[in-house]
Amino acid sequence: MAQKVVMKVLTLTNEKTRKKAMEAAAEVLGVDSIAVDLKDQKMTVIGEMNTDDVVKKVREKVGKVEVLSTGSAAT
């Protein structure tokens, strides 16, 4: 079942950081979709992956991350 995690990335303020965050999330096995909203500093990741792994990887690459929600992705 596909999982969805929505994170607030507090360092997500420019294109360079956006790219680093997306690359970090894409490294996790099973990620299908990544959406980033620079204005709200939110990142949404969907896929057949472990959500903890996604949060950990993004946190390692770009810093402070708050998990806003996790759960199964609606089909």
C-alpha cells in the first residue's frame, strides 16, 4: 500500500535547498512522487517506502524537518 508523508522543511527557502531535499527523498527505495511547495516550506512524498527512512534522509541533507502527517495515500 502506498504511503504518504507531508513534512515542513524549515530550511526550504530557495531552489538549491529544494533540489537537495528532492534528491534526498528520491534516494529512498520505493518513492513514486515528490511535490515541494517553497512558499509553505512543505514537501509531500508518496510511494511504497518506509516514511521514517524518507524523513531521516531529508533531515540528513537539509536540516530541520517537522513531520506534519503520515499515512496511506488515497488512490
